[in-house]
Amino acid sequence: GAAPEQRLPPRLERALRLHTPWPDAQRMRALVTLAMPRADLSAREAAYIPSILLQTPFATALDLSHNSLGPDWAALLEQGFERCEEMTALDLFGCGIGDLAGLPAALANTNTATARGMVRLGFGGNALQPQGLRLLPAALKETPKLRSLDLRRNPLGEVGGRLLAMGLRHTPLLTSLFLGECSLGPRGAQFLAEGLLDTIELEELTMECNDIGAEGAWELAQPFQRMRRLATLDLTWNAMGQEGVRALAFGLQHCRALSRLSLGGNALDPTV
């Protein structure tokens, strides 16, 4: 049967027909992944997200990456997630998001006694500066089962690093953390190191191009000593120099699972 007659904006209807079984209501109901990346959606189309999610009660993943969702994106997700108890993954890469206000309330609807709980959050390539990250700790408090967090290519800065560290207290099961090009600097790395003490299950950490220097490397050596499962570590282009790499070598000596270590672009002396 067809989905209930709705007057949808033409652009949204095109995206639904392209990426989903719309307007077949029965097949929409069985949909597991609702993915409409790069569909040229704007705030006008985003306003219909809650009613689309009503048609997909068993969806486990929502991907609206590379769409301009407008300032009400979080409120719309809060409304949409009310009936989506299976939702475990949210990807909003490159959506121009500058503030996480409203995200804790949206994620709270995935953190109930009957919901499966959020496992993956992807917010890479947005415009998240410290001011817009104030509620990151509160958001992560609603994701105790989180396994993967992607914040790469956001200007988090050192204050953002501190807010992230506060949030990591709530995600002890985290296995993948992506923080490349986040402008963390040595102080941000120091704050992050404190947070990483709470995520010793980590298997993959990417922090390329953060200018953490030797000082930041020394700070990270502390939590690395406890990460027995760390398999992939990318610290390319971080101005660590020989001293920083020596610090890392000390920290990584217990990481028996480490199979991919990337340290290029750190002004290393090839003769040493």
C-alpha cells in the first residue's frame, strides 16, 4: 500500500523516491537504514523528518549528511526519535551545524528502558566551536552504549577538548574516536588525555593535524598505557618531533594489539 497522502516538498519527495521505497508504506515500515545524504535538503524539507520517521519505526540508522538542515535540526530529531526505539546510529556530517543545543533531548529518546541505545554518532565536518559544544557532555550522558564518535574537521579548540573529555566519562564502551583536524593543540591534548582514561576499550584513535607538539604527546602517553586493545593510532602532522615520539613509545609499550601506527609529518630525524 501507499504511504498516507502527504503533501511533501518536491525536493524531499524526489530524495525519498531515490533513496527509499517511498511511497510503499509496507516497505517503508521495514526499512532499517534511512539514508538521504547529499539530497540538497534545506530547513523546509527537514521539517518533515518527524513524519518520515513515523513511517520507519524499525529504522536503526539515520544519515542526513551534507544537507543544510537549518537551526531546528535537533528539535526535529527529538520529535522524530520519540517512536524510533531501534535507532542506534546518527550521521550528520557536513550539515553546517554550529551548536549541539537540543541534541541531549533528542538522544534522551534513544536512552530509555525499551530503546536499543545510540551506538554511533557522526558529526564530522561541521562548524562546532567551543561555544556550540557546551552541551556535548550532556549529549554523551544519553549515549552510555556509544561505540563510535566522529568529530573530525570541527574547530573544537582546547576548550572543546575539555568538554569532550567531560563527555567521555559517560561512554566507557567507546571503541572508535575520530578527532582529525580539530585544532586541539597541546592543552586540548592534555584535557583529552584525562577523558581517555575513561575509555580504555578504545581500538581506534585518529588525531591527525592537531598541532599537539611534544607536550601533548607526553600527556597522551598516560592513557595509552592502559589501552590494551588499541589497534589503530593516527598522529600524523602534529609537530611532535623526536621528543614527542619518544613519549609515545613509552606510552604504547603495552599496546600489544597496535597494528597501524601513523606518525608522518612530525619533523622526525630519519637518522635516529
